Amino acid sequence: MGIALKASDLYYKYAKDVEKRHEPKFRGKPDPHPFNRDDIYEVIPMLEAVMDALGSSDGRVLHLAEEVMVVEMPRFIATREQVFDCLVETVRDRLGLETPDRAQGEGR
């Protein structure tokens, strides 16, 4: 299933790398390909995957993930997999959500 985002759902505006538009985008881990955080065709599939991982369709959560990606995420986080992990972990932390690993560890 999964959440489907449109450019109009996003807070920031992004350029379009039309030449690379039809190249494969993030579909899940592992994915060592570089992530272009300035290309709408890369940003939308990434944020869709992040929102799916968070189990949310809340626009506030989307905008928080986007804010982390655009403003806070260091540039050395460069691969799609690294970006995905960073966004999911940071947003979960900010929202006080349990990570799957933490939830399993507490029951011991």
C-alpha cells in the first residue's frame, strides 16, 4: 500500500532533475546510491518511505521529516540508505516514538 505524496504536500520547493527523472529511486534498504536532496523526484519517494516506516500520514510529521532533511541533516549523510535511517530515527526520537529495537529490548 504506502502513502502517496505530491509536490504540493511538501513545505519546501525543490528543483526537478528531469534528465534523471526515470532512473530508479529509493525503494528500500539496502540502497547505496547517492541521494539528491535537492531533486523533487528523489525527495518524494524518500519521504513516502519514511512516512511508511513511521506509520503516519500526518502532515505535521511529514513537515518535521522534511525540515530535518533540508535544515538539520549533515551533508556527509549522502546515500539513500543513510538518509532514510537518519530521517526515520530522528523523527521517531523527536516524536518520542519507540523504535522496533527498543520495544523488543524493554520486554526482557
